[in-house]
Amino acid sequence: MENKNNLEKILIFNREFVETKEYEKYQTTKYPEKRIAIISCMDTRLIELLPKAMNLKNGDAKIIKNAGGLVIHPFGSAMRSILICIYEFNIKEVFIVGHYDCGVSNLNADKIVQKMESKGIDINTLNTLFYSGINVKEWLHGFDCIEDSVERSVSVVRNHPLVPKDVAVHGLIMDPLTGEINLVINGFDSIKK
């Protein structure tokens, strides 16, 4: 019921938002003004804090969010989004922004699998995936150290064969309470000239 109530509330609000032309103050182009892309965690604390702490307004950047702000697979959806940003939207800098106190840090994959089973996912399905080469517990595991995680994601992007050498890939860590940003990797240091 709660989801239906949220849906109804959103649709009612949206009708008024459109009728009163509130959207006009957010209008911009699809091309990011600052020519940057940001990979960030989906953490609810960062929805407004991250852009404010980075001095971004609507239209400044492409922001790609996922659990942990990770770029795990060189041909996964996060990397695909980065490549599209580079080649379709002329991005010149990529920011990998992790954050302290991340829910994906030290994630207990065993508990998630138990919750899957309690919600009706058959153990045989999990076994089939495992014997097909997909270790769901490894796949769900986030990371143990935020600094290492950011460095790994930067490395995946920086060393990707389809990323031009003139694109800077930065690594940052944000405090989700204050918005303070700590530099882990300055991507300009490794740009090949």
C-alpha cells in the first residue's frame, strides 16, 4: 500500500508542478556545462549534498549513481555510461566520488542472500547461478576500504582501452554529514600529453 500512496502523491504533485510551470527554472540542455561526469553512490544523503558540495547546478554535470559509486566491470553499465558521456557529451573529466559510512562497505552478502530466500527466491536458482559461474555473494559484496574502492574504480576507468588519454579521471571521498571532499587521486597527474 505504501508504494501506491507514494505513487499517487508523486503523480498529484507532478500535475501541479507541470501546470504551474515549475520546470522552467530547471531547463537546460543535455550537454553538461562543466563537461564532467560523476560516478557516485546512491546514498540518500548525497542526493542534494553532493551537487551542493561540488558547486554544481542543474545542467553542469552528468551524474551516474549506483550502490557504492563503483565501476566494477570494464564493460558494465557504469563504464558504458562514462563512455557515452565522453563520446556523446564531450566530457573531459570523470569524478569517482565515494563516501565515508557507505552502506556497501563491508556489506554482508550472506544476509542479503538469506533475505532473497525469505522473499521466495529458490535456493536452486542461486545454485544454478553459482554453477553457471556467477557467485551471487561475491557479486553483492561491496568493498572493505573506501580508499581502495575509489582507487580501483579510477583504475578501471583510466586504463579502459576506449577512454582517451586526455580525459582526467579523479578519485574523491566525501563526508556524507558535512560534504567535505578529500582528494584521493588527481586525474590530471596521469594524463598523457
